[in-house]
Amino acid sequence: MKQIPNLFTLLNLCFGCLAIIYILQNGIIIVSNEDGTQYIDIAEKIWYASLFIGLAGIVDFLDGFIARLMKVNSEMGKQLDSLADVVTFGVAPGLIMYQFLRMVFASGANGIEVSGIWLLPALLIPCAAAYRLARFNIDQGQQYGFKGMPTPAVGLLVASFPLIYWNTDTVAVSAFIQAKWAAAVLYIIIILLSYLMVSKLPFMALKFKDFSVAGNWPKIVLLLTAVLAALFLHWLAVPVVFVAYIVLSLVPGKNQPQA
């Protein structure tokens, strides 16, 4: 019975591996429209990988919930969970950013042959995720608050990018890949997300110490924001909720991790 949470953790890892398989199978294609404009696409859309990362996020929540419910928390489970998270919420999202950088450069002249050195910044995400999880494993004071952005939050944000790009009709979103400044934006996103993970900024854990409104209002506001954003913005809700999570976590005196 005590291995049941670990089985969920391994399922998280399997979903992460499946996401990586879908990401690496994609080949960039350039579609020419009748008006002479070009559209950059990927033969097997990465958003299948996004779905697996999303499923992994659900499983990642369940393994901890089940472990607490069954009172079988263990050091083995903690280490295994971090190893799985590095793959699912670190390596897989890093490769998604790698593919998006390839698409951005492919939209320019001779972009298909771009040097790999321009794509390597995407690997900052898995490196930062590994560092953040290693630090979490040796810090006993992060039960009701985190030091640094939780890796699953970053992984789920990046996983939303393919879903937004291929499933949103907004012209600005579709045209982003061909914009001259798109690569710079992606680099900034990579650096910002990596910094948030390795920083010691306080971020709230989505656990309830009690059921009082006064003690949990940031979580309640975040939940309401998520519901409303999902209703009106669909996949674009994910970045909105991510920003709301940052703002609500940094409210002075609320949900601070223990020293």
C-alpha cells in the first residue's frame, strides 16, 4: 500500500517521457499561402506533448495528496517526485521552448540552418528546474510556502504555449512566430522563468492550513481568477493565472516560507 503514491509519481515520469517523444518527433514545415505569405508549422503538433504535461500535473498533485491521506510520506517518495518533476516540468518544457525557437528562426532567411548555439538558451529551464528541486529536497521549511517558483508551475505555463499557438484564433498569437522580435521575447521568457525558479522569492503553496477566509484569501482569489479566465480566455487563461499567482504570492506577509 505504501508504494501507491510512488506508482503515481512514476506515472508522472511516464507522461513526461511521452511528452518528450512528441516534442522530438516534430519536423518544421513552411507552408506558402496563395497570397505569397508563409506560415511556419510543425508536422506533428507539439500540443500533444502539452496534454501529457497537463496530465502529469494532475498526477503530481495526486501522488502527494494520496501520500498524506494514507500517511505514507517518505524520503524515498520525496526524492522520486523531484526526479520525475525534473523530466516532466523541466526537460520537456525546455524542449518545447527549443522547438519554438527553431520555428522563430525558420521564419527568417536561411532560418532552417540556424546554428544550434542560438537554441541552447532553452536548456536553462531544465537546469534551473534541477537546481530548484535539489534545493527544495534539502530545505525542510517549505511546507506551506516555497522559496522560488515551483517547477510544476513553470512546466504547466510553458506547456500552454503550444495549446495557445495552435488552438487560439487571435491574429496576434498566430503572427507571433514570424515577428522579428519573437526570438528576443522567447529569450526573455526563458531567462525570467529560470530566474524565478532559482530565486528565493516567496511563493504560496496551494495547501490550506484551515478553512478561514482571512487566512486563505490569496488562494481564493487565485481560484476565482482561474475560473473566470478559463471561461473567457480559454488557453490564454494559463499565463493570466501564472501572473496572478506571482502577484498574490508576493503580497507582503502572506504565505511566506519558513526560514
